[in-house]
Amino acid sequence: MLKDDSHTTQNGSLLDQIDSLKREDETLYNILAVDVWALAKTMDEFQPGFWAAFMKNREKALKRFIDEVIKTKPADTKRPPFLR
């Protein structure tokens, strides 16, 4: 059986593009993490306890969001109760 070189080249090119996107995504994630850290550090200098208060508020908001999603989620009776 003969392999098609153009097909192999296309697959290799596609894999290279996917790898490049993964690296770019990781780089962006790291940049955002540094930005958040810098913001938290700066705010803690101006208002001590800012980050702790922010995280408490974030936790409350996340719990409210999850509760709201659960309330509005349609009941699927075909799924077992532990997967609903």
C-alpha cells in the first residue's frame, strides 16, 4: 500500500498548527495569571485584605450561579438521578 505524501504533509501541518495554538493559549493563560497577580498585589498594597474579600465575594457569586443553573436546568427523566 502506498502512502499519499500530500496527505501526510497536510496532517503534519495541521498537527503543527494545533501545537502552535496550544502554546499560544498557554502563553496567554500565563500572561493573564501575571496580570491578575499584579492587580491583586497592587490592590492589597492600597487596601489590605482586598484579595481575601474579593475571593469571598467570588465564592458567594459562584455558589449563587451554580444554584441558579441547577434551578433552571430541565429535568431529564431518562438519566439516572446521580447524573441529573
